[in-house]
Amino acid sequence: MAHHHNVPLGFRFHPTDQEIVGSFLHTLLVQRKPLMPPYSNFIRACDLFGKKLEPSEIWNKYGGPQLVDQDLYFLSGLNKLTTKRMDRSIGHGGTWSETESFKLIEDDNGNPNPIGRKRKFRYENKGSEEHTWWLLDEYSLFVGPKNDYNDRSYDFDFVICRMRKNDRASSKEINLIRSSRDQVQKKRSTNKKMKKDDQMGSTEESSSHVQQGYSPSITGGELVVSYDNVDPIDQTFFEDNPIFNIEQILCETKVEDACSPSNSENVDNSYSKWTESYMEELMACI
């Protein structure tokens, strides 16, 4: 992560739940004071419950890819439908879905009453490849003791949220790619063996009789095949040019840049390449 001004070298922003609620939220919402450096460098103002940006766009905009063992923290306004119901839509068709029961935040100073609440959410959008990829911890401050701490109403219109990647979802995606790659490699090995067996069988059969479409003859102790109205194809072509590869799989799943028009300059679109591609598809159907 790029080094912020007024931040000591080696500093990592890992506040506790009590510090987020009892210090940062209390300063912002009760004392109505801005946070001072270095904390103001790490808690940014951003609408996490709006329809403008996707979680990945927010992550990239605020330096998420440069983080090392850290998460992003935001002060966000709530989109209230009622005092207890919130609109947690985000981006284009996504929503923050609660994953477990909320947790009450206790005060470190011996206060017997909880000072706030922590709720956990996960990004869900079945129409997006980033479905379940993002996690959000939401921290809210109580204005004072409550008669019913199961009440889901909010005393303030702002919360602090901690946003991070879902490691489980990332691992699942990596495993999916690896599994697809293994299946392709297995299929390639099977196809190679089948083609080799077919070639051996064709050679043995050609030595005994003439097959339809070509006539064999022996020259210098080697079998030479002359084709009638059939273009000769070197069988090693199919060995050296696999039908599928991992780049194609990635293009169909995530890495769109590899198939983008900007990379088309590096692709040889000659007639011979087109012929090779056509024959690969043809052999895959045999």
C-alpha cells in the first residue's frame, strides 16, 4: 500500500470493534468532530448503499488492490425505508445480504450497557460474476441504553463499514479454474491416445487393402499414401495444436482482456490459421 502522509512506517490500521464504535463513531456523530490524521486517511466517506458503483469499483477506487493485510473502512449514510428497514441495494442489481445474527458491542471502560451493534453482510448478485465475492461489516452507535437490544432501529443515519474480499469465494473460483484446466488436459490426453490408436489401425489396414478415397503404394520400404481429391493433412498437426487451452477457459469466465479487440493485433488471421482452427473443431466432433 502506498504510504500516507502522517502515518508512521509499519503502521497497519486494524481497529477493534470497540474503537470503531466508541471512538470513531462517537467522535463523528456525538461530538460532531472530524477525525484527525492518521485515522482520516483510512476512514473515507462513501455511499455503500447506492446504485452507482459496484463493490469492485469501490475497492479499486479507494486503493484496495494496493492493500497488504488490511481492509477498507468507510463512513456511509443509511438508505432508510422505515426506522427499522433499510434499502441495502448496491450497484446494478446487487444487494448486501445479512449472513448472521448481529453482535452487540460492549464498552472497554466497564459500561454495563452495549454501546453499539455490528452486523455482517455479503454481496449477492446472481447475475454477476462477483456474486458472494465481497463482505461488509457494519458498525452502528447507540445514543444511549435501550430497553430492547433486539430492536433493529438505528439511532443515527450514518455507520462505519469495513469492506473486504471474501477469501472463500476467491478460493472457490481458483479451484473451479484448476478443475476446468485438469478436465481439458485429461480430454487432450484421451484424444491424443485415440488418434494415435486410429493412426496405427489405419496403417495396418492400409497395408492389406485399398481404402475408399486414397490408394496406398510401397516406395523404398515405406508406405506412401496418394490421396484422390483429398488434401493431405499432417497428423502431427493435431498433436501440436491442442483443441482447447487454459487461456480459452479464462476468456470464457473472467479474463476478458485476453479476448478483447485490443489484443487482436497479436493474432495471426491468415488462411492457414483459419484452416487449423476449422480442423480442430472438426476433429473434436469425431
